[in-house]
Amino acid sequence: MTEGLNPDDAPAADRAMAEAGAWLSRLGAGEPSAEYGLVFDAWLAASPDNRAAYGRALALLQDFDARAGDVLARLDARAAAPAPRRTLSGRPAPRRRRVGAGWWAAGFGAALAAGLAVVVMPPAIIHPASAQAYATAKGQHQRVTLADGSLIDLDAETQLRVRFQGSERRVALVEGQAIFDVVHDASRPFVVEAGGRLVRDVGTQFDVRARGGQLTVTVARGRVEVTPQAPGSAAAQGQDVLLGPGQRFELDAPTAAPQLSAVDPQETFSWRSGRLVYRARPLGEVVADLNRQFVEQITIADPELAKLPITGVIVLDNPRAVMSRLSLLLPIRTVPSDKGLMLLRK
């Protein structure tokens, strides 16, 4: 029976742990396909027990990985030890038992062997408790599974650092955009540093964008609290803000007053599925976003063109197709350039 659970809950928890181990094995076998990833996401979302079990399985493997070298060294030392002394009768002399190291090495060595027999995970999936950095390039998206089972989806040209400590889970979003799907743990708050603010999760799903001194936080599920990172600084304008589902916090500059609005979170999350949704946003902002998604770059020859407002959905297939569709809606045309494409007025 699983410790800390009611007897009736034990079979479900044990089944979730078994399934978590199976998923670790499948994901560790190679680069998963997009279809496989969707099935895995569906399994995680099917039950809180699945998400918790996956986090426990990852933590166990992380512990094995951290102590494997010490365990093997102890086992090697034991194998190299001299033959036991014998009494006059020829029987082995009783050994003096050291409390601590011997039994720990034997017990943990057996557990390590059992754990490694079940699954061997690549370093990209097991994330150590110390600080870990992630970065994406142009056109690159990445999904990160943390040791607690929380998920982070990184947009293109995004940099962040993750540090799990005993009393806190902290992520620093240096630059870029990411969606956080957090496993709630009241004893270990999940905090995101971005744009001079701290975004404290209360067990939820939310998007944080920090680019060019601007910050937006959009909540899809649960609640987050946005607070100044340094209360005594110029960036500490306004009061702490608690956001719920469908609410967005916007900050145009670290010293500006924040703006709150009601939005459809799925529009903000759409970049994850290869679409960008805009409502009266300037063409210059749209082009900047497109240049993060494609290696082939787009430039605007006329600064006035950058002010043209755009409302609509952009499918991220390739830059030439995107600009061809936009040219049907706006007075713009494209010509080849040394970087890719240049926008001109029609």
C-alpha cells in the first residue's frame, strides 16, 4: 500500500506510478513524435494522480542519478576488500558492522539497480535540483518537464533558468515567452521572475511574455499573484495584483503603471500550435514576432508601415506565404533582400 494514502486509493496510485515509469521508458527511448507527445499530454491531464506520479518518478531517477557515482565507488571498494579473517576452526570471523555506510550502500545499490533496470532517461528529460538553463533559437519551440511534473513550453528566442530549492521553485525568464503548467505544492511556491516582477503561482496554467522591457502575464486556469521584484525600486509601481482565469496583466515599461484586461487565454496560447492572434496590433510588432519564428528575416523599409494595425490570425507556415496573405489585407508588397524579405508600400 502506498504510504500516506487511504487503502482504497492505493491501487490507483500504484497504477499511476507504473504508468509513469512506462512513460519515462517510452520517452527515454528516443525523440518522441508530435503525435506521441499529444498522447503523453493527454495522459498527464487525465488525472492529478498521473501528474504527481510522473513528478515522483522523475525525482526518484534524479536521486539515483545524483548518487550513482558514490554507490558504485562503495561497491568497488567492497569488491576490492581483502578476504575475511577466519577463526582457528576455519570459520569466517565475525565482522564488525559499521552503522550507516554499509547498509546504506547495499540498500541503495539494490534500489539503484532496480531503478535503472526499469528505465534509463537521457539528460534532457531529468532536470537536477541545481540551476538549469534553457534557451531556444529562431523558429525553435521546446517543452521542458520539471522534476515536480510541472511543464514549461518555451517560445522561439526564449531564455530562462530553473532552480528548485527546499522551500521554493523559482524560474527566471530572462527574455522571451513561455507557458507554465504548474503542479500545485503549498509547501513549495512556484515563482517566475520576469520584467522586474515576481509571478507567484497558486497551482495554475499561465503565459508570461517578457520582451524589450515589456511584460504580459495571461492566466488560463487557477490564479497567480504579480508583485514587484524589488519593492524599493522605481519598478515597484502600483500594488500587488491577483489574476484569475481570462485576465491579463500588461506592463509597457518597468516604471509604467500596469494595465489589466479580460482576454481569451487560448488566443495567447496559440503560438504553441503554430498560430499568432492579433487584435489591432502594429505591423512592426507582428514582424518582430515573425522574425523570432523564422530564420528568414523580414524588414520594413518605411517606418510608417510599421504603424499599420493588424487584426487577425497568422498561420506560421513560412514567411513568404505569411507576407503574401498579409499583402491581401494591407497596402504592402514584398521584395527579396539580403536577409530574406523587405516590406514596401504598394
